[in-house]
Amino acid sequence: MTLDPPGSVDTRPIGINDAGDIVGLHFTSDGRGHGFLLTRGVYTSIDVPGAIRTNATGVSVLKSWHRDDDKEDAKDAGADRANGVQHRDNAALGGLAVVGRYDTPDNVGHGYMLHDGVLTTIDVPDSTFSVANGINSSGHIVGRYRSRFDGRLHGFLLVDGEFTTIDYPGALHVQGMAINAKGDIAGYYEGPLAGQFHAFLLSGGVFTAIDPPGSLATGSPSGTIGLSSHWLVGYYRFKPAALSCGCDGARAFVFSDGSYTTFEIPGAVSTYFSGVNRRGDIVGAYHDGSRPHGFLLPGV
């Protein structure tokens, strides 16, 4: 299923939650980047007031958000179950939280969370820019920031207002984070040589490098990655040279139980996975030689 918000000339879905809500980035013909939320078949643009660009990277329904169900919720739930649709009531809609990045006119990036109509900026102390990339149902947020002290990119975990830095041992930079309901964290790191990118999984305090067999590089400087309780999804470079379209050749992959499965959209020059939920629904993008398109792949 192709995903292209109305008016989009470049679409990049990034995150999907267990209810099937999708967030990402799309560009319009004026060159501006906008975040988007796709829920129940309806696209909504996300633009932080005063920002020159907004991106939406992660979405979750917060389990701490409560409101009494009403009769309409019960009626909708019954109709959904009768039609085999996973139900999410109006209370859960109110609990929807989106995280991402917005850039101000001074070209500084800031992380944000949008929840129940309230926008909260997320800036790591002593950083020159910050990005919030993923959020789980507990409201724990992961992302990356550039330190004003060493100029390097570091990952972060934000829990109850407290930031914890995440650095893969020996890495030059860490970026592109995702977090699942169990608190496992995934991302990309660069190093020990510049330009050498790898994916990683951090589970139970232990780092594991993720590199599909035959990959020249896993991820990229602005790479996205998805993580659920069962699957880690991303992409890897499979040839060193750029293709004639000016885009990188890439294949998507799924990592589960120590095994890799690769995937390519038929006819596409590049395919990227960026988000996965516990049902195995995957979002990503493919390049057809002229522009990127988003897609949803149900089940794995």
C-alpha cells in the first residue's frame, strides 16, 4: 500500500504504533518539509508554529492517559470487532503522543512531543541540537543530540524528565533511535572509522551490532530504524556507488531471533524500512528513480 499525503512530492513514513497510526515526513512543491500523522485513513499535517521544517518520527498511545469511555466508544468497539478491526477507543485517541524534530529559522533542530494538543520542546542540556525519534507506551523517549562540548552525536533516553546518554562503545556518533514497550533501544552508530555505519540493539544493558550479511554499511547519517517486541527493521547499502537517479542503492531488512530477511519493492532502486509494530506491520519508503514514496506492508 503506497502512502503519499495530498500535495506530497516526497514521502517518508517513519513510525507506526500498535493501533496502526503512522507518522513521517513529507515535502511539498515549495520545498518545505512537514510532519504528518495518518490515523483511520485521514492525513493530518504537523507543523510547529514558527518552524521552517517539522518532522514526525515516533507515535504511541500512552497507557498513563485515562478518560472514562462513553456510549459511543462502546458502540464503535462493537462495530469494529464485528468487522474484524482492531479497536481503539476515543480515550486512546486522546492519549496519542507524537515525537519528532522541528527546525527554527536559525537552522537549529529541536526535539518535541505533541500530546493531547500540547507541544513540549525537548532539548538535551548543553546540546547544539536535539531530535526526539521514538516513544513507547510508557512515555519513554529516545533520540539523539549534538554535544556542545565534543561536537559529537550521542543517543539519549528521557524518562520522567531525566536524560541519560547512550553511546555505543568505541563509536564516533550515535543516532536514529527507537524504543519498544520493553524498553529495548535500537539505533545506528558510526565508527570506529568515519563513514562506517552499523545498526545496534541495546537490551538488558547489552549492545549487539546489527549488520546484514554482505552489507557495506547499515543505515546512514540520517538513518531511521524500527523496533517492536519481536522485530528490528532498517536498511543497508548493497553497493558503494550512487545510482543514476542520485539516490543510494539500499535494501530493507528484518532482524528477528538472530536471522535476517531482506526485502525490495519490485522495480524500485532503493527500499527502506523505518518502523514496525507488534503485529508486524512495517512502514518505509522506496525510490522509483524519480522520487521517494512511502508504503505500508501489513504483517511480516
